[in-house]
Amino acid sequence: MSTPAMRIKSHWFKPGAEKSAAEQASAMAFIVFRVAQNMLKRMRGADFDIDAGPPYFAFLREVLVFLGAVTDRIAHARLDDAGRQEFTVALVRHLARTLEENEDRLLGPPPAGEPSHADTFIDLVNALGQHYAEFGADPEARDPEAGFEPDFAFVRYLGSRLEPTLPEKDRRWVVEQVMAAEAPEAVAIVQRSMRDLWNPTPRRPRRATMSGE
């Protein structure tokens, strides 16, 4: 059964001054988090068992790190070094805060003396960021205006990272599912959102409609 296309609002509707890197990061963090949740939902729809609780957040963390790495590489094509650093740091902090709010609410905060859920995520970003940095862009990118299209190894690494978050019965299929369906869909939404948010032209408001009683 096909999953309905995900709808994302990724335009600045009000004209005005150019948005700062931190403002762009705040908007992108909201989008990236929704895209990661949608990937998890799609995987469940494809009969992968991702239980509520720790497995849910283990899966979500890995996808957020991957999408954050893709977003950072797209930002590299649009911003200077200082702007890219401001953008990526703000993006990771927003994602960490949102993840922590959800994890604290559903699982409870970690025991006293252990890292917060936000710190655990940031530590994972720092550790895996070095790995993702070793991968490059797809030389046969479908959309040359996207700024960055992850190559085969980049996406396969996500699949390999997701394997241990799933039950044994699902692990042999996860890499294929991620590479063939889930990662391309998620990356395309991130690419489109980044392009839209950096478009200085405000989106035309929808025409008002009236309905009779």
C-alpha cells in the first residue's frame, strides 16, 4: 500500500529582511524532524517492526543524524564557512531540544548522573559527523540545483546504522529498503525545503475560498 506524499510548508510567507543562518536553521530543524518521523512511519508501513520506546528513538536518532549531515552539506553550497557553522550548530541544537522534549515525555528523563537525551544526540552527531564527512556526492545526481546529493556509500552507511535498531528478522532487508525508497524520498524533501527557504521571493498566498451553508 502506497503512503500519501508528505506535505511540508517550506516557504517564508512574509517578505522582509534576509533571514539569518540561525533563523533558517530553526525552520529546517522543524522540517528535518518531521521528515525523520515520516521515514519511521513509512518503514512501519512497509512492515518493519519499530516498537514504541527505546527502539523508536534509536531509529529516529540515526535518521536525524543522517538528514542533519545532508542538510549541512547543502548549506555548504549556499553559505560561507562562518554562516555554515552558525547554521549547522543551530540546526543540531534545535533537533537535540526537540528530540529531548519527545524522549523525556515518552520515556522519562535519564537517571541522575547520566547524559541528557539532548547530550546523547549531540554526542552521536559529533561521532558520526566524522564518518559522514568521508562520503561524497552522487556524480549522477538527479537534481544539479539541489546543492548536494549523497552518494551510494553515504546512504548505505545510514542503512547499516539502522540495522541494530531493528529486530533480527528485519535486519537483512533494511539497507535495501532505505536505499531504494526511504532515503531518496527524505533527501528530496530536505533538498526542496532548503531551496525554498533560501528563495527570497515570498510565496503567493492561496486564493481565499468561500463555502455556502
